[in-house]
Amino acid sequence: MAVKKQFDSFEDLLKSSELPILVDFYAPWCGPCQIMARVLEQVSPQVKDKAQIVKINTDIYQGLASQYGIHGLPTMMIFKDGKPVDRFEGAVTADQLYERLQPHI
């Protein structure tokens, strides 16, 4: 299941996870982001022990969105060992998302 995270330090969030983290940068007003929320719910059971899925609201964490150059929503970033290893923008199917995650889990 995707989790909406609130945190003091994004770096601490990244460093605290032993699993790869798929970060969904989204906004509540974004239509394609709503589509991706359903896709993430479909993929979550397939990766539950292999990756962590985190949703980050760019309206709340604007500085973080700026730091990572988030201009289009939704933007998905995969972090491994605290570093970004993949990034893509826009809505994708559950199969496409799982394929993107495969090399990192």
C-alpha cells in the first residue's frame, strides 16, 4: 500500500529504508495523479516485501519538489541506497510501473 509520508528530513527517510523506495510526487488537484494512485494500489501487493512506495504531496513539500526538479505531475522517482536511480513522468499502467521497478528490486 502507498503511504502518504510527513517527515522532517527527506534524506532521513531515504537513508532509513533498506528497501528501494518508489516516490510518487503528486498533487491532490492533478487528474493523472489520481489515476496513478489506483495504479500504485494495484502494484503495491506485488512489491510489498521488495520496495517501499511513498506518496509526497508537492503542494506541501514545494522545496523538495524544486530540489528534485519536479515540473510535471505525477513524477515517479526510484531511490536505492538513498540515491535516485530512475525517474519518469506521467501516468503509466500497472504493468509498465512494475517493469520500471523490476531492475531495482
